[in-house]
Amino acid sequence: MKKIAIVTSTRADYGILTPLIRAVHEEDELELRLMVTGTHLSGAFGDTVSMIEEDGFPIACRVPIMEEGNLPCDISVMMANALCSFARIFAAERPDFLVLLGDRTEMLGVAAAAVNERIPIAHIHGGEVTEGAVDDCIRHALSKMSYLHFTAAEIYRRRVIQLGESPKRVFNVGALGAENILHANLMEEPEVREFLSIPGHMPYAAVTFHPVTLEAFTAEQQVRELCQAMESRADIFYLITMANADVGGDDVNRLFRSFAGDHTTNVKMVSNLGMRWYLSAVKYASFVLGNSSSGIIEAPVLGTPTVNIGDRQKGRCMPKTVICCEPECGSIKDAMHRAEEMAHEPVFLYGDGSTSQKIVAIIKRFLLPKAVDLKKGFYDIYGG
């Protein structure tokens, strides 16, 4: 039986990875080795390892790597912690394949440890572009360190090939986030409103805003502009989820907490909701507001319009339900008004809901016949 290690470090990536974790766990020829790290093990972020325990997945190891604070130095030390901790884990127990998602900075440390141990990596969500975030270069670096590539759209597949990866190892499988929605047993709207204390008579928006990490010291001002726009629309209830553990994330959360404390009648802030409750909340929201990738990938499948603020997601393929605006109060207010008038129609830009099955089948095809040959040639698209 082949061991497949999957690493999760945040509530967000766990929610995305859930169908793949389940598919690997249920596959007779594969053994799931679920490695839990990052904010999952942090009380400040809600100890979301409990979500994994409640879902019943076996946890192979818990790997603390977090540092106090989220200044650039703290993020760098966290990356170093990931490299050191996972190096020891991989030396003691070598999985046959390591699955990494996306572009979190700590995953670069995990990948480096795997490369040194000659563990093949399967990378999910490569080839995407987010011009406003340091995640962009992390994502491309992870692609070059990986053996198999599972992209969410054909244009992303072509970009990974442009990085020199062989087309034989790059697959457009759609997005796990879209699969989550298409197969999820979501709550009914009355349940969502009761659970989250959202008044039945008020339209509401699901709000998530992360720092734009390639812009220095802009997070506070951008959140202030967002809060000013929300304050001008007291007829809307705002459900705010916390920012990630990125540089500037503490500032974002501090300002949102203050705003929620001053507007208790129409604002609620939560640390995490879990995948089912979050997607249920998004489904019945008037619109999604902020700059999270969930507004680009998951919300359109539910037909919920998105107000995408600023440059964090700039460069992604945008479904027609996404309205982009500047991180300025007037621009945000205008986009909110346009989102309210938009019809709620699902858009299926990122796959047909079978992503996890495709990934498992491809990993088995490469892994089961023989050991993976990690010697990769550089695929030159110009034939040189």
C-alpha cells in the first residue's frame, strides 16, 4: 500500500482539500497520511484541528510551526520551522507521494524538506496568477519543486508547462472548491440565519479580506475604506471571517474586531465557520465582499455575486459574477450596488465536480506500476 501524505495548514486549505482527503482515505490501494500544521494548532485562529477530528479523518502527525506575530521576520521563521520540522518527519517516515495545495508560504519549507528526501510532490492550483500577493512567487516555486501538477483551468495548465514542466505531468482537473459545492449537503437559509444570528429581514454579505502582501503598509487603510463603505450601508448585515496569518493579518483582524464591536446590530465577526457552514452562508448571501479566492472559485458556483477588492486576486480567471473594484470607499460602494442588482446564476468555470477522483486516478497511474523517476527534463515550449 502506497502512503500519500497531504499537508493542511489553515481552515481554508482544509476545506478545499476535504474531498481529496476523503477520496485517498477510501482508496484501498492508498494509505492516507494527513499532516496537520500551521494555524490549525493555534488558539488565536480557533484551534481548527478540531474540525478535522470531528470529520473523523486519522491525523498522522501534528506539526507546530507558528510564531507569535506576523511581521515578515515571523513569516520567515515560520517557513524555517516548517523546513526543520518536516525534514525530521520525512526522515523518520518517507511517504510515497506528498500533496501540497496552493501558495502558502509555509508550504515552501515543507516542499524543500520533501525535495531533499527525494519525495515526489503533487501540487494543486499551480499556474495561477495573483499579482498583489507574495503567494504568486511561492506558487511558481512550488510548481518547479513538484513532479505532478493539478491545475484548475486550461490556461493555468499551459502556464505550468511554460515553466518547463512536461505536458505529460500537468493535468487540468478543475478545482476542489467547486467539487465541494457540487457535492455538499448545505444548510437551509433559516438554519444559517439562526446559527449565525443574522436577522431574517436583512440581506447580508459574507466578508473576507486579506492583506495584499506585495504592497507595503496598505492593509490598514484598505480595511478602513472597506469599513467606511460597509458603514454607509447599514441596511446590510455583514458576516466577517478572520484574515489569514499573512503579513498584516493582525492589523486587518484588529480593525474588523473594532468595527464589529461598534456595529453590533448588523456586523458579526467569526474566527472560522468550517466548510459546510461557510459555503451555506455564501449560498444565501446577497454578495461576497473582500479579496479572498473563495469569491473567485466557490461563490460563482453557488451563483453568488462577488465584489473583489484591490489587486490581491489580480490575474486570476474571473467568472462573470465577479465585480472588481479599487480599495476605495466610493468604488466599493458602487460595486456593492452592482452586485445587489446582479442575478444569482451559477457559473461553472472550474470543473465538473470530479476533481478528487481525477487526482487520485492520476497519482495511482504514476505511482503504482513503479517508483517515480524524479529526473525531470526541462520542457522547452520553443523546442530549443
